[in-house]
Amino acid sequence: MVISDFRMPERDGMGLLKKKKDLNPCLRTILITAFALDDELLKEYVKREIINAFLQKSIHLDDLRDEVNSQLLRYELRKK
């Protein structure tokens, strides 16, 4: 699993997730951002399952834990 922020110094979170997903299509990914996104690329990445989940800051620890658990469960179900 990779959890990435949308904006990072010298990095693009969506680009990072795409590179990782290209290396391992079974990888689960979560994108986090403080910015409101209504981006066609984001919608395309979600549709193509490059981004498996999206969380808007400010994130509560319980919400992050629940999403991580959900993604791990989906990973396990996909392996079967």
C-alpha cells in the first residue's frame, strides 16, 4: 500500500502513485490532499484504479485507519 499526499516538494502525488501502480497493479493506493480537486486526471485515475481511495485533509486518525483497513481487505479479496 502507498499513501501519498497530492502536493509534495519536487513530487507529484498522482504521478508517484501511477509509477508505483505500473510496477505492481495489485498495489492499493490512497491519495491525500488539502486542496479541492475536480480534476479530469484525478477522475480518470480513480476510474482506472490507479488511485483506490481519496482522503481530504484534515484527516482524522480513525478515518485513515478505516480506509487502510478497507484497502487491505480489498487487496486480500483480490488475491483470492
